[in-house]
Amino acid sequence: MGVPKLNLKVVTPERVLHEGEIDQATLPTAMGQITVLPHHIPLVSNLVPGEIVIKHGQEEIFIVCDGGFVEVTPGGLVVLADAGQRADEVDEQIVEEAIKRAEQALAQAGTADPNYAVLRGKLDREMSRLRVARRYKQRGATRTGQSQ
């Protein structure tokens, strides 16, 4: 009998970001990071903006997640992300420009503004996107998601 695997599906409203058998997945939940391995107990959890790391053999796939939900069952796990993208698809220049715009909007709004929390959330999501893209590059990953 082979090494146990998990079935994983990462879905956004726009598309499926990843689907297939994996060895493990690390996810950013509201209670902290969790790593799901085969035979994990069933659970449902909120996801927060951050990085999803998928491992399959020597391959690592990095996905930026803007929040959502994860359900772990005996058969695997399903991630329903509010939005997200693979780290190799993130354009750092576009993200850096979005961060500047969000910082300017926050500075103009002030903490008493009713939109402050929305603006802060936008800034946090963009900063998370930039962190994941940079970590992906630092690890020397190729465009296919494989580590070198």
C-alpha cells in the first residue's frame, strides 16, 4: 500500500486554483496556521488572508488566499476562497501600486471614517499578496510551482 494522499480542491468564485492529490496543505485560519495531513480530523474553519502552501512530493505550490473557508473530511479538503491566485501569477509592481493607493486612502480617511475597516482590510490583503509573491521568489520556485 502506498503513502496516503489527500484530495484537495482550491476554488474561488472565478476559477479552480488547484485540484488533485497532495501530501499536505498549510492554511491560514482565524485561529492560526494549520497543516492538514492524511487522516486529519474533520473540521470546518474560517480562512484569513495569507498563504496556502501545498506539498506534493518535492513540489510546493504557493497560493495567495484572501480569506474564505476550509472543510476537511476523511476524503480530503476543499478550500472555498473569497479570492486568490497562484503566487507565480502575482505581479509585484501592480501590488505595490495598490498598497500605495490603499495607504493614501487610509491616511486621508482617518480612524473615524466609516470605511476605515474596509480600507484597512484592502491594505492587509495586498500586503499579504506581496509577502507570498516575494517568499515564492526567494525559495527559487519555477513558474510551474516546483522548487528547484
